[in-house]
Amino acid sequence: MWLFDKQTVPQIRTALPGPKARELLERDARYMSPSYTRIYPLVVERGSGAVIQDVDGNLFLDFTAGIAVTSTGHCHPRVTAAIADQAHKLLHMSGTDFYYQPQIDLAQRLAESGPGASPKRVFFTNSGAEALEAALKLARWHTGRSRALAFFGAFHGRTYGAMSLSGSKLVHRRGFAPLVPDIHHVPYPRGCHGCDSGGECECVRQIEETVLRRIAPPDEVAAVFVEPIQGEGGYYVPPPGFLPALRALCDKHGFLLVADEVQTGMGRTGKLYAVEHWDVEPDIICLAKGIASGMPLGAIVTREEVMDWPPGSHASTFGGNPVSCRAALATLDLLESGYIANAAERGKQLKHELQRLQQRHPEIREVRGLGLMVAMDLANEDGAPLGARRDEVIQAAFRRGLLLLGCGESAVRFCPPLCISAEQVETAIRILDTVLSERQTPALAMSP
């Protein structure tokens, strides 16, 4: 099924970057925005499954999935067939003003698959940041309240509302003030004795006793925004009692619980939605990234009673584009036919193998995650994060044909396509073992 199945991967044939890549990098440096954060000089020509081919013919094993986007693999034949079929029929007829079946079909599919028993409704966007913007607007409209709570370490996007909800890095905010007002940040649990042991969730109790008593009157708070597993902030999995306790806090004060499942959703954690691991039903779920296997699409899925805004109050010209909707329908078919189960199984394998590496390489201080959303933290013997070493490891892995990304202060993240095979996981672990054994890994220049 996959284009490169009969070839050895990785397969590095040129110096990196190769000659064609260097020429394109020169043009990129001349014309592209400097705000983009490319970390190594990979110039992609095509992809298939979990393999990327660059413009010079080098083959890479992809454990990034385009930042957790190509959930069913690069260019899955069933997804590309759905795209081609729809492209021959209808490219665009804005769903904000007209009707077309792919959008209706996908809305029904998402509404019926949402966690919990409540009837659901769907609004479509183009991206995750747009989904967060829609959720913030809807939460304020539905509750008639202005304030929102979000978490330190969270990343929700770079548009103004999403950026204001984020609390991950200064670079996302510096120079862009004033931000959206009345958004208050609280600590995300990275270990909580009460939550871990089945007792009272201390971190949620602290929210009530500090923020809600001193700066954010509960009757003015519209919603709590939370990533079920923090993404860009470090792939932190909360203790088991946290999300249920947060749900109870929202119910007590009339807040909406908004789950940002942009990165955790669509099967990545071994369930369609990450909140299903804790049996929690949010009021609003934000989706994007893996929903359409590479096509631009986002959505909010809400309890029916929450989506009560009037016609014209929010819209999107391209959100729910018919081609993207067909890609998403094909994606859901594939996820439900076995890719979600594969994510759970391969995720267990990946964590187990990384924990075995941890015994050989003491700089690996922690391995964490669910499904194929896994992080490996690097730190010294005192626990101080080794961010520079993490970057060296990612660079060295690239030179050996393994594509990785970082997250948090010093973590390597693993978010491969959900079609990844056991053999490909083993290959990635062998490369990583070799890289971690290298004492020094000089940085790879981005410019030719």
C-alpha cells in the first residue's frame, strides 16, 4: 500500500542538506517570514505512510507526522482517493451560507462520536487556533460571563484569543500586548498526591481557594480551557483524578469545561478522544490537526444546549470545506478500522523501549505519554533540564534519517502517524540508542 515499503528506511544518500535542498533553502531565506521555526534543513518532496522523501532523494522515518497531523500516514490511498473524488465534484461552496453533503455527513459523524451521552452540535474551522477562538466566543455567549481560566504550560495557538489562553513560552506573547483580557492562568498538575492516590485533587482545590477567591469571581468565569494531555508544553499526562475533579469544579460554579483536543484527539492517545481515558464529558471539544490527515480542518464539538448562538454570530468562509470534509470522513473510517487500536499497541511498545533505553542512558530522566503521544525528558543527575542536549539529539537523529521534534524545556516528543509499524518503532529506537551514545553532536547549520 505504501510507496516506500520495499525500500530500506532511513536511507541517506547525500550530505544534509543536499544540493537541491540548499538551492531551495536560499530562496526560502529570501522570501519567507522569519517567524517560522524550522529546526533542521529538511526540504520535503513527498511522503507515504511514515516515510518522508526529500528533494534530493533521501528517505526519512517520520516520528513527527507533520506535528501530529497526518494521523493515517502521509498520503494514505483512501484519503487521497476521497480528496480526488471530491475535487472533481466541488471544491468550495461556503458552508456558512449554503449546504453540501460532506459537511453534513462529517458533522453527524463527529456529533455521534463525541464522548458522553449528551446530544452534540458541530462548528467547523480551518485550524486549531480558530477552533479555540470559536470556543472562547461561544463560552462567553452561552454563559454571559467574560472570564476564562487556562493553565501554565498550555499552548492553544497564536491568534489573539488562542495566544491569550496559552501559557507556554514568552516568545508567543512578547511584543504583542495587549492581549485578550480576563484570562487567568493556574498551574497544570505535574504530580498531585491527592489525584494520584484517589483522594481530594489538591491542584483543583488550590484553584478554588486562590484564583477564585482572590482575582476571578466564580460568577464571572465562563469556562476552563484545558489540554487533557499538555502538548507543546511537554506532553504531560495529568494524574488520574485531575480531569474528573476539574469537571466537578465546573459543575459546581457553572463554568464550561473546554477540552483542547487539537493534538490529543483523533485517536492519538489510543482512544478517539483523550478525555475518554478519564470518562469525562467536556462541554466543548476543540479539534484540528489529525482530523483530516493533512488537509486544513478544525472543529468544535459541543453539547447541543451550549451551541445556542444566533445566525451570523460566528462563521467561517472555508471552515468545513467539502474536500477537507471528505478527507476527514475517510480518516475516521481508517481510525475506527484499526488505527486507533494500533496507536494504543505501538504506544505501549514505544514507551517500553524508551524505558529500556533509560536504563542505558541516565540522561533520560522520564518517559511519559499515552498512545502515540510520548515524550522522553533529558536532564542531568540533579534533575536540571538539558534543553541544549535535547536539541543536539534531535539534530543527530535527523542526520541519521529519523525525524523528531522537541516539546517543553528538554523533552523529545514522539508523535508518529498512527499507521506506524512495530518494525518502524524498533528502527527508531536503534537510531536513538546510537545518537544517545554520542557524547557530542554538533549543531547542523540551517543556511547553505
